[in-house]
Amino acid sequence: MKKLPDRLERQIEYCPTSGCWLWIAASARGYGRVDVNGKLSQAHRVVYEILRGPIPDGLQLDHLCRVRCCVNPDHLEPVTLAENVRRGIYLTTICKRGHKWTPENTYIVPQTGARQCRTCRLKRGARNSAAYFRRNQAACNERNRERQRIRLSDPDARARHNTLQREARREKKA
């Protein structure tokens, strides 16, 4: 059986209850990071390759224990990206902002098949439209003032404007 180098061994804390080997050194988004020949690599991949061999092309390591900082090769399985995403996505019951994943609250993006929280989408849409209005309010107001000046200075334009306004009022009443 192969053994880990001491510099890696010192960065691992063994958890007897779960069997996880927790990477306690540097991390990014919960995944352990380690410098290998001047290049930062994911710690679980480095440990897996030392103890088990190379990861097959086109596959990535899935944490069966769902603990990102775990580097125990017994808890890692080479799978395709699609399988890894499929396994991970259905373990969560709430979105990252705390809304429940229910059929009514889940939107599936047609192009990608990714799921989105409908509540978050609605809030994001409202936020974006309000932000757009605030950003462009001054420009819109200036355009409207310019149009008004043109209408008031040109008698024909003013007559057309008044006619359109009357027609709009009539349609509203009907």
C-alpha cells in the first residue's frame, strides 16, 4: 500500500466517526488546495492519485460523503460531470437563500436543464427591473422632455399628439 508524503499527512485530520480525512490546510470553496510542483491543485485529487492512481480522462471525483474537504480515497469515486451534478443536486432540499425546492418553486432552464428557485428568480427580476429604471431614469426623463419640446414647438406635431391622446381616451372608455 502506498503512503502519503509527510507534508500531506500533516495537513489531514482523521475523523473516527465519519471516516473522513479532513484537509485542514488551505481551501477554496470548501475544497482543500495543495501546491504540487509550483501549481495549486485540489487536495482530494492529489491524495487520490497518490494512493489509487490516475483519474481516468473525462471523469471527476465525486465525494460520496458529500464533505468537500474530505480527501479519503475510499470516499471518492471517479464519475462523469453529469453524474456528479445529478448526485449533488438532489441532496439539497433548499436553495442557497433558504427557499424550499418544491415542484411549484422549481424552474428548470430549458437550454441547460439546470434548476432555479422561482422565488429567487422573481425577486431577481424585480430587483433588475427596478435597478434598470433607476439607472436609466434620468436619460428617459431627458428624452421625454426633448420630445415634449419638439411637440410643443411644431404645430403639426402638437395636433397629431392631441389627436392620439383623444383616441386613446376614447378607447379607454369603450
